[in-house]
Amino acid sequence: MTKLPPRVTLHESTAEILRRCYRYESPADVLARALRLLANADGHLDPAGRITTGPHTGRRT
């Protein structure tokens, strides 16, 4: 049996941003891109885009 991805409930303001700013893009694709950008900015991804392992030390400077 295939495990289904988690369901996400969007905050009203997030849903409005998706509707108004990204109306011609898939909401799932926009949210996936945003999550990758956030994880990269917070130092959770290595330069190749893989999740880093080990202790997290916070934002990269």
C-alpha cells in the first residue's frame, strides 16, 4: 500500500497569496518550491539539495 502525503490546512492569508499571486501554478508545486527555499535558507539542505544530517546549528551566515 502506498503511503499518502500529509494533508495540509492553509492559513487563510497563505491561501490568498496562492490564489492571487500564483493563480496559474499548481498550489502543491508553489508550496514545494517555497519549502525547499526555506529549508535551504535555514541550512537544512546541502549544496546539492539533500537534507543535511547531524545537529542543526541555525541559519547560515
